[in-house]
Amino acid sequence: MEFQFANARLNVATQCVIIDERSTQLDDRAFMLLHCLLQRRPQVCSHADLVKLLWPNTVVSDWSLPKLVSDLRSQLNR
């Protein structure tokens, strides 16, 4: 399964993003975040829902999700 967004495609089977024909491998949490956001679009995903999904049964800092979003953006902009 693939998701198309902007000038990119997310390949679910390989956890890979292809941007302008350039392939980028995502780490597990970054992949889960992007996959969740693409699956649920155009709905808004709450901070609490994303934390529950990405860090189940774990107490994390309020900054964990913003840091992951920042890391994902960096991975996509390589």
C-alpha cells in the first residue's frame, strides 16, 4: 500500500518515503507517525492520541512528540 502526498509517496511495506524519485528510509516511530497522519487525513490527530499510539504504556515528556515531528521533518528534507 502506498500513500501519495505532495511530491512524495509513503510505501507502507518498506517504511520508505520516495520524494522526487529519491528514497528515504524512516525509523520506526517516524514511520508510524507519518502513516497515522496520512491514514487519518483530513482529520486532526490529537497530541494525546498520537502519544498513546507511538509510546504505548510509557510515560513520556510533553516534548517527545514535537521532537519526533521535528526528526520526521528532518528525515523528509534530506
